[in-house]
Amino acid sequence: MMTGSIGVHELTLIAELLQTTFRIPVGEEASLRGQIEVLQVEIVAQKEETAILQAEVARLRPWVEGDAEIRAQTAALEADLVAARGDHN
């Protein structure tokens, strides 16, 4: 599995390879390049959205972890209360 991002140079090479391999007419090459540019914009937007979501997760993580800790403490206190009631009944 490849990691990282594909740049303009790589996409241009892919377009050239497709044109050479499949004998894509010159007019269609321009169309493909346009589609590649649209995909590049979409990739950038996806990366920006991912960064925003990652920041939001990082911001909320302490709250969630704190909530889990509070729940564990509450459960322990409830268990102590049940045990204490059992001792006096």
C-alpha cells in the first residue's frame, strides 16, 4: 500500500502514460488533465477536512477520557456504597 500524496508531476506522468499506452487523442488529454486538476483540488479539500477532524478529536479526547475516569470512579463509589449497606443490614 502506498502512502503519501501524489503530486502534479506524478499525475502528469500518469496522464502521459495513459495517453501513450491507450493512444488517447490529444483533445481527450486536455480533458484528462482537467479531471486530474479537479481531483487534486478534491484531495487537498479532503486533507484539510481530515486535519480539521483530527484537531477536533484531539480537542475532545481529554473530555472523553475524563468522562470514562469519572464513570469508573462513580462505579467504584457505588460498589463501596452497596458494600457498606450490606455490612449494616
